[in-house]
Amino acid sequence: EYLRNEALDSRDYFARAGDLPKPAEKQNDFGGTFGGPILRNKLFFFFSYEGLRLRVPFTRTEYVPGLDVRAAAIPAVAPLLNAYPLPTGPNYPGLDYAPAVLTFSNPSTLNATSLKLDYTVNSKLSLFIRGNYGPSNGQQHGAFDYYSRSTLSTTDSNVSTITAGAIYTFSSTLVNDFRVNLSQAKGATTVVPTNFGGAVAPSNDYLFQTNPDYSIATSVFSLYMLDGSSSYYVGNDATNHQHQFNLVNSLSWMKNRHEMKFGVDYRRLTPTNGYRPWDIGYLANSFTDFANGNIYYASIDSSDASAMRPVFTNLSFYVQDAWRIRPNLTFTYGLRWDYDPPPGENSGHPFYTATNLDDPANVALAPKGTPLWQANKHNFGPRVGIAYSVRNTAGKELILKGGWGLFYGLGNQQGAQGTQGFPYGRSRYLYGSDGYTFPISPADGGPVPFSLVPSYSFMFAFDPHLKDPRVYEWNVTAEQALGASRSLTVTYVGNSGDNLLRRNMLTPAMGGNTAFGYLDVVTNDSWSNYHALQTQFKQRPWRGLQFIASYTWAHAIDN
């Protein structure tokens, strides 16, 4: 067990200057393991548990409405300005906001449990099954360390996995290792108003007066300021689930001077996204402007993404051989093939994309069922490596190593963005210049209906010939012994990436079709490269002394 608290901590400079209390700090990490036989020489178990209890101290300054602005606010707005913490000092010169310096602690907990059973069937076959369960919880004053400290976010996460495997030994030179995994992860974040820092928490009825069918439990209310002062955000941020099925098989075969491996890796992900059916947000120029009910705009956001059931799959095959050419020379080579198709959907809510992306003025909505991009079946990644012992003289050993490989990334991360835009994510903007004020009336604040009719407020689109990101990696190492206990290692490491994924925004002002307000286009237009010289001097234990000195010079560039 490890225990730490704030007893010997000094106060933060800003907390001391404001004569604020020292926030609590706690770190308690504890756990244990237990294992042994169940059936003699046949069945064994191993159990582990780790618990973590944290209270992390913070001192933060946010820019809140000044007392004069609060006093002058119209009745419709005053509860929202009073939802911010009270200022701890006067207004900044010439501005309508003041500092609120606050101290607080954010608590979190983790409980990680694991149980494994190993069973030896016979001299050739052994089985195992392992389960992991890891719920955690964390709270944060000021949701996402960005919004007003009078909001409190609570994030509950839970990861559970079951992995089973079978190892079969055909002979002393041929072994097969098969594994299957089922994993589930859940994450849910809610943000609620509090009275922290002298704030007065607004009621649910006040925040969602535009649409009483929704509440903090189902939707989000937000307020942003263009002048950079503090923003306000409360509601059900997200409840997401991820399910994974993973199957891996590896066959190892030793023959003469060769150590060969053949393998397959299949993965299937089925997430569900808990986007809200209705949100409302306001953007204002300043607290003073907002105090009179004036807004720059209000946004009504609707989403059907929670009804979607996207499916992501990828399949890989590989073969590798480590060839011991001579006792001091080993050559390793292999080939991997990756197949990463665009995401599918299992509930009748297909992804949508756009066509004619090379002609921005004539971009159009692609027909229903059009894949986000055409799957690439030519992702072959060769890899080679060599290790050569140049000199074996004691105290003067010299080893040279080098490797090169081609690796492919996945496009699924960007493909998942397709659940957030048109037509399942829709927005309506009501501008103050058109006479709208706070609060938006129920007649104007209803959900944005599903429609495939232009215009499209925000949409994700993909190059139909999108390729998986490709990275070439290489390295060369020389390790020279300097006596019996010292060594010097010099390494050159490099990589070069092309076909990297890039998101480009296209709007009518940029020459795009006026039917698309914002078109977020994913392409392969990015590249990168990295070069580094790494050196290390190591002194192994010698007369009670050991140390390591390292230096790295690196250069990276990308677009």
C-alpha cells in the first residue's frame, strides 16, 4: 500500500496570495495478489486486485461576471449570470469580468480486479481463461478543465474483458497459440450545476425552458462568450459503449536455422454512441451584452446517432522468419497484409458521404448506401531486420543491428466521425441579428427534423479512394563494449509517413456548393518525417557505481 496526503505540501502561490485554504490531496494505492493450485499439477488460479483513491488539489482562476453586470442583468438572464462563482476581486480594468480564484480537489477511484485459470490437459495441450473487471469514477470542478468551476462533471467508466486461449504443442519444433477475446467498455459523463464558489445553481426548468421535454439527464445546455471569459456547460455529455471481438492465432515452427511464424488477427468493433436527441447552446459577445438578453446566436442541435449500430472490422495475416545464417549473424524478414474496410451499419441507418469532391462547386450528396470509401486490398507491409556480432572479444564486443519496415494505420477513427454529421447530427442557428434573444421561445427551439433535403448544416465526407495511412520506419544501431561493465550505443532512427489522414473544411465562402454549410472532407493529403540520433552510455554495477547518460537529437516535420 502507498499513501500520500497534503500534510507536508505548501500552498499554491495564488491560493496563498488570496488567503485561500489549502485543498486536500490524497493518493492511496493498495492491492494484492493470491494464487495457487486447485487440482494438483492440473488446474491453477491467480487473482489480483488494485485499488486507487485520489484527491488531486487545484488552484484555478476563471473570468466570471462582475458584480455590477450581475446587478444590471434583466430578470430572464440574472439566474444564469449568478450560476457562475462570485468574483474574488474587482473587475479587470475596462472589462466586465473579474477573477474568481478558487481552490478545490478532484476525487477519483479505481478498482481493478483480475482472475486467471490455467489448465493443463496433457503434455501437448494447455488452456487458460482470464477475466478483468475495472470500474473507475472521477469528478472534476469545471467540466473538462474548461468550463466554469461551478459545474461538476462525473465520469463513470467500466472496462471488462474475457480472454481464453489454447496452446497446442505438435512437437518440440511446432507450436500453435490460439486466443479469443471479448471486451466491453462503457464511459458516461454528466455535468451538473453546483453552488461552488458562491454560485447559485440554476434549476432544470430554467435551463431547459425552451424545450421542457428535455433536462440535464438527457441533454446539454451551454453558454459561450466571444471575449474569452468563462463558459458554462451542463447536461448529459455522453454515454458510450464499445464492444470488441478479437481472434488471434499464431503458429511457430522451427526448422534447421529458421524460426518461422504464421499468424492471423481479426477484430470486430461494435460501438454505440450516446449522443443527445436535443441540445441548446448560446453564444454572446460579452457578459454585458448578454445581461440585456442579447446573443450572437443560439444553436439547436439534434442527433439520431444513438440509434446507429456501426460495425468496424479489420483483418491481418502475417508470416515471419528469423534465419540464423551464422552463429553471429541473424536475418529476420516477414510480410504482413492488412485489410481495413470502411465502417458498416447494422440497424438501417447507413453512413452518408458526398461525391464530386474534386469539383467543390458541384459537390453532391452521395446515394444512400454508398460506402465512405473503397476498401484497399493491397496493404502489404514487408519488414526486414539484421543483427551482426562483429567482434566477440571480451570487453571489446561490437554489435550492429538494423531494421526497416512498412506499416499501415487504420482509417476507422476518422470513419467514426460519420456518425456525428449530417443527416444524423443536425443544427439550426438563430442569430441575434435576426431579432432572437435569450431565451429562445419553445416555438423556435424544437428539434431539427431528419431530412435529406438541402441545405446540409454540417457533414463529413471521404475521398472515395481513401487509402490507409502508410509509414516507413528504419533504424541502425551500433553497440560497443568499453570494458567489462561499460558500453556505448549509437542509434539512428527514422520514419516517413505518407497518405496520412487530413481533414479539410470546405464552405461556400471557399467555393463549395452552397447546399453544404460546412463539409469536413477526409483525404490522404498529409505527410510526415522524423530523424533522430540517439546515444547512450551505460555503466553497469562496478564497485557500487552504476549510471546511464543519454542524449537525443531529433528533427520532425509534417504538414
